[in-house]
Amino acid sequence: MPDIIKVQDVNKSYWRDSIEIPVLNNITLGINEGEFLALMGPSGSGKTTLLNLISGIDKPSSGKIIINGTDIAGLGESALAKWRASNIGFVFQFYNLIPVLTAYENVELPLLLTKLSKAERRKHVETALNIVNLGDRIDHYPKQLSGGQEQRVAIARAIVTDPIILVADEPTGDLDKHSADEILTLMERLNKEFNKTIIMVTHDPHAASKAHVTRHLEKGDLIQEAV
């Protein structure tokens, strides 16, 4: 399959006063369409920074990030926000659900920025919640759900716009083993059945074992590849 993501000679630094702090060093990486990639490495190795660059949350200091033929590093802020909304689904360690909204309302949030009618939005939300096996929790609030169920609501929110890429930052990091396994099984299903390209940052070798490919970062360098 062709590369859907091409990271070419990417460097990223942050500035603290007049001191430049390098985070990523000359990263080149290709990710195939439909691939499930795990990014591993110690804290501070640059994993989340690379994830943020690929997902358009941040921009590289230099280099190109070409996704589906678009160099997103060259987009302006408004164009980048529009691109993100259409192409990327986000899953985080902490579910970032809004406590005063039901599961349905949390999942519907990304659709409020689209031109879909209320009826169309409902169809999309119900489909997403059924995919994550929470169709019977549609009117429940986050406090009425377990941690694993909250993360499944967060995944439903991530897929409700049918993005081509899912980015997941430690998606099982706040879960017990049973709930973590459920989330990993769900992510495998999204990859296999729905052909979602998934990039997952994780410290957990068990989680990484579910991916097709693992890449390792250390001190901002891509150091090895294991299939």
C-alpha cells in the first residue's frame, strides 16, 4: 500500500527564553495507508511531539509532513484547523469528555462544526456509539460510565467524522488491564474492519504488540524499526 503519511527531514525545537531546546532530530518516516503503528520510547523522547506534528496540532521547525498529498506544514492556521477536523481523529490518555454532556452529546461535538442536519448528525452518532458497543449508553453521563466506557465514548467521538487517520496518545495508560484490552481490541477492529490508519504512542509493550509496526524514539532520534 502507498504511504499515506510522509515525514521528511523533520526537526522540531522549542525556545525557552533565548535557549533552543531540540526535541526531534531529522526525522524521516513513512506510514502506509491502513497501517497500525506504535511509537515507543522513554519519557521526553519526542513521541507526543511527533504525534502532534503528524496530526497538525503543532508545526515542525523544518521539514515536510505530507499527508494524502498535502504538505500540512505549509498550511495556514485556519486551513490547518479545517484539515484536522476532516482528516484526524484524536484519542487521549485522559478521555477529555465534558461531564455535563451525555455520551451522545459528547460524540456529537465534532459534528456541530459541519453542515450536517440534526437527523444526519444523529445517524452518525448512533453509528459511532454502536461501533464501540455503547449504543445502550447513549443518554448516560461520563460519571455514570466506567473508565473503559469513557474511553470508548472518546473513541466514538474520534471516529464520528469518519477520519482517515486516528492518533492515540497513551490510550490505555489510565485503564486497568481488562479495560485496556477492550480498548486495544476495539482499535484493532477499527484498523482491520474500517481500514483506519492508526498511530499510537505507548509505553506498554503489550499495547505495542497489537500494532503492525513499532518505531522507537530516543532523545529525538528514530533509532530502530521492528516488525
